[in-house]
Amino acid sequence: MLTIADFSVPKSFLISIFCSIAAYYVFKLFKKKKDDNFVLFLFWISCSIFYIFLGTSTLVFYFLPWLAFKIYYFCLIFAGAQIFIGMYYLIQKIIKEKKTRIVIAIILAIIFIIYSALSIKNARPAVRYGEPYLTVGDETPQGYWGAILILVIISFSLFSFRRDFKSGAIGWGLMGGFYGFYAFVIYMSISLIRILYFLVHPWYLEIFYVFIPYLAYKSYKELT
């Protein structure tokens, strides 16, 4: 009998491909325009790796459950990488002073290292909807802290978009910056829903992953 996990494996690998395509076009754009696109490239790479490990963990779970949980540790680490790289991507858009951005990058890197160490130390294996995952404790509702951080990122994304639109950095006649940025917002919005899990798997919302590589391509074509 097919379960949700049966569909989760190919879906995870497909999303990884979408993120890899986005990373490819963002990197090509970075080589032509030396700006904050390299941070966005790192973001899409971390997303792609996350879904590779997620799909692999779910697939291996059928045969070697103990190994699936070991692999899932990497999911936790790269989930954190997405959040912290995403935060720095937005900070680069808001703060222009290089020294301040370097200090913030160091602080975020230290917090990420602490997060990774605590995840490895405190995570415990569990099963949800037929898929392996790691819980960090029974007292705190799962994913709430991650959801709060992503909600903050989305809020700052909307602030940055509004500011750039008013300043003329993006607009109806200059949509290249909007396309790449909107792909980032779409991904974060879907991630927020996935973390909260108000539905088992909101597959109809995850269709929007298809737009991520397309928007990255459009951004590249518009800006080169």
C-alpha cells in the first residue's frame, strides 16, 4: 500500500533539482554582476542539499531505519543553513556598510555552529506520517522556533521589496531583481507552511516550487 512517504522521495529529489537550477542561474548572474547574488547562490545550494538528504533519508528508512535517522541529522543542519543564509541575504539588501555586514555574518555563523551542535546533541529519532525525522524535545511544539524565524525573514523580505519598489531599484520596467527575489520569498513562504504542518503535506502549495527555477531564469535573462 502506498503511503505519503512513497511520494515524498521523488518529490524531494525533484525539488532539489529545481533549487539546483535556480542556483545555476544565480551563479551565472553573479559572474556577470558582482553583487549579493553569491549569497543567494549559497542559499539555493543549501536548499538543494537539504532535499537530497531528505529524500535519501526517507528512501533509506524502508531498509535501514537507523541509517535514515543518521542521514536526517544533515537535514537539520542544512535546514538551519537555509535560515541563516537567508537572513544574511536580506541583511545585505538592507545594510550597505561592509564592516557591519561582516560583523553580522560572523555572529550568524557562530549562532549557526551552536545550532548545529545542539541539534546533533539533543535530537532524538521519531516517525511522523511514515517518514523519519528528529525531534529536539517533547515540551516545545515542533518547528515553532523555525517558523518564527522564517516569518521574520518573510516580513523583512516584504519590507525590502517595498523599499526597492519605492526607490525604483525594481519596478514594472525593471523586473530582473524582482524575479530572483520573489523566488526566494516563494520558497520561504512554502517552508513556513511545511514547518507548521497544519496539513500532512500541502502538495497543492508545493506546486509553486516549479516557479523557482523559472523565476531564477527570468532574472538572469532580464539582468544580462
